[in-house]
Amino acid sequence: MFLAFAVIILPSCAPSKAHLQVGFYKHTCPSAESIVRKEVMKALKHNPGMAAGLVRLHFHDAFVRGADGSVLIDSTSNNKEEKDAPPNYQSLQGFEIIDAAKARLEAKYKGKVSCADTLAFAARDVSKLSMKINYAVPSGRRDGRVSLASEAVSNLPSPFYNLIQLTQSFKCKGFSQEEMIILSGAHTIGLAHCSSFIERLYNFNSTINQDPSLDPTYA
């Protein structure tokens, strides 16, 4: 499921104006992908849990304006950016890893490798390092210049959505219900907080402890 998540989201959510291709930096920046991979390896060695954080960061970027790196933009006094929206603030992780990788890329290939591609490479690398799953990443994305907290709020699916709401949210992005379920397979790494589901297991309402829509064995 995780493999399908990675393969589907990268090409489908990329900005349409960019001409993506595997090996986009092969001749201009031959070590670009290895530079990103080394920074990811360093980060995972220090904190293996960051694998899930980088996948989630990529997803939250791609689901708003496409995989354009706009979630990485810092807010200003005149505009509140995506990273400071309620679905992202104090919950997204991995910004410092992308910053470190981009700094090394800029030192060697100034102005050549986009932040959007850096994030896409990092998400691919954590799947390989944590799940032993590798896949080619089409690259050549252009960085977005627009980032609005309001768009993150209106686009990102709520963790409290039911199946119908989730299906509709992904349908608006061109995904089928089957693809939505496959994309959700990214949650097979990382961890979940009890607050996300405990109410469905205990004290569902005043008369029923467990949510009857849950299969009892699964619950």
C-alpha cells in the first residue's frame, strides 16, 4: 500500500505547468538526488520516526496546490502561509531536513534544484530507507510562489472525516475511492495518538461504549 501511495501521489499532484521526467537533473546536477538522500539518512539515523513526518509533509504540500513546495514558505507580516494553518502548525515535521538538503544543493548547484523536487526526493528516500521500497521520482517541478493558510484549511482532509467525506475530498482532486484508500496506506508507518480514535473504542456515546460501525474483532 505504501508503494502505491508513493507512485500515485508524485506524478498526479505535480504542477501541470512543469514537464516532469525521471532523471531531470542527470546532466545539470548529477549528484542532486544523492545529496538529498544523504541528508535524509542522517536525519533517520538520529530519529527514525521522521520517515512518517517527511511523507506527511509531502502529502500536505501536494494536496493544496500540487507538489510545488508552497508548504515550505515562511509566513510574513502580510500573509499567513500554509505551514501556519491549523492542519499544519505544530504538527508537520521535517522542515529542517529539507532546509539542510536544499542548503547543500544550493552550495553545489545554485538555483538549479527546486524545493518541490527536494521534498519529493526526500519522501521517496524515506520509503526506501524505512520500508525497503524504492521507486523513480519524475522531477522538474517549479516552486510555487503562492502559499495561503486558508487554502490548507479548505483543501486538506480532516482527520475526523468519515468514509463519505474522505471519498469526496479526494474526488475533488481527481482520485477514485480506491486510490484514496491506497493513499491512506501511508499511515502504515509512523504512529497515531490515542486521541485520534479512543472515542470510537470507549465511551462512543452515552449508551454505547464502542462505535457499532467498527468490526468488533478489528476494534
